Amino acid sequence: MQEDCIFCKIAAKTIPVNAVYEDEYLIAFPDIKPAAPVHLLVIPKKHIDNILEAAPEDTALLGHILATIPKIATIAGLAEDGFRTVINTKDNGGQTVYHLHFHVLGGKFMTWPPG
């Protein structure tokens, strides 16, 4: 855990959130600045700055997250109509919190390009 990381504090339960899903490896909760009618963040409990910093030993964790996102989307009511999953990386990628996280967006038709 990094003491100055808000997502590490959420994972450690020192900052409460309304979790949509949680297991021993990740937690999913609503984004406080939603960009869609449903906008969830899925974060690993292990601190990884961004996808570029994921190490070979994180392969199983990353696979678990990707395999769990459909379950989270189903719980959130997004599976039937579809959803978008986004990973922002560093400043030019739009990353504002330097703890790897996955955005799950849905509840409306998503346009392309995203921005």
C-alpha cells in the first residue's frame, strides 16, 4: 500500500465506498465523476501505478480482473446492452490517479472515437 494513494486507502477500507463487487484481489465501485449513466472503477487491491508498471508476476491478477469485469458488468445491469472498458495510462492517456484501474462505462450508446 502506498500511503498517499486514494485507491490504496479504498482497498484498505480506510476510505469507504459503496462496493458493487469485491473479492480478495479487487474492488469495484462507482466513479465519483461519472462519464456515463453507469461508470464503475475496478481496482486491484495491490498497488500498481499503471499498466506499464505491471510485472510478469501480475499476469494472474490482470487475468483475474479481466475475467471478473463481465461479472461486475452483469451485476451493474450492463451485460445485455453492452459496455466499454477503458484503462487510462499516464497523463496523455488521461490517468488522474496513479493506481491501475479499469473504467467500466455503460447505460448509453458509446460513440467513437472516445476523445
